[in-house]
Amino acid sequence: MNSWQYQKIEKKHSRNDNFGLTTAEFMDQNVMEATKATMGVVWYVVLSCDEVFIVDNQYWLIVHCYVVQNWARILILISLDLLFEGSSSDNQTKVIMEALTIGGGCQEIRLLKSSFSLG
């Protein structure tokens, strides 16, 4: 996707109290569609995860990846998830797999056939 497709927002929509939220939701939907489209055509993915512990004792897991498309490296943020069940490796693996299948749009059989590098 080369540009945001704002023309899809209804023409009758005017600026009101929820205009910012509506725009953010629309942008998120477009980014997720573009992410799934990009992840659907690449076969090699460099996956990167970062666990963050914040002041209020919560663990967050950031999952992003790099792919090469048209000889250019592209960074894709796949998910930012709160680790409700703690930061064990089993839970992190579960969250990463959910991020790839839901946020990345990859089916499990596709994940088995792709090459992933974790760093």
C-alpha cells in the first residue's frame, strides 16, 4: 500500500468528538491489512521480540520483524501484547505464535514452510 486510503472514510463523516478515534481505527485497519498482505508473500522473516517490564509491574512483549521486499528491508510491527500470564518462555512462545497467526496473518502451515530467524 503506497498511501493511506482516506477516501474510504465516509464522505458524510464530519469532524466531531470521535473523529480522532475513528481515524486511528481506520489507520490501524489499513496497517493490519498491509501487514498481512506483506507477510503473505515473503518466505524469509527476521523476527525480533522485546520484553518490557514497566513501572506498574506489567510485562509487555513487542513482536516485530524485518522482511525484504523489492530489495528493500521493511520493518513491520506485528503486535504489542500485555503478558497476563507472566513472562515465562511458554507464555512468550504462545503470544508470539498468536501474533504471527492473528497480527501477521500467517497460517500455521505457512509458518512451518517459512524460514524464521529469531533475534
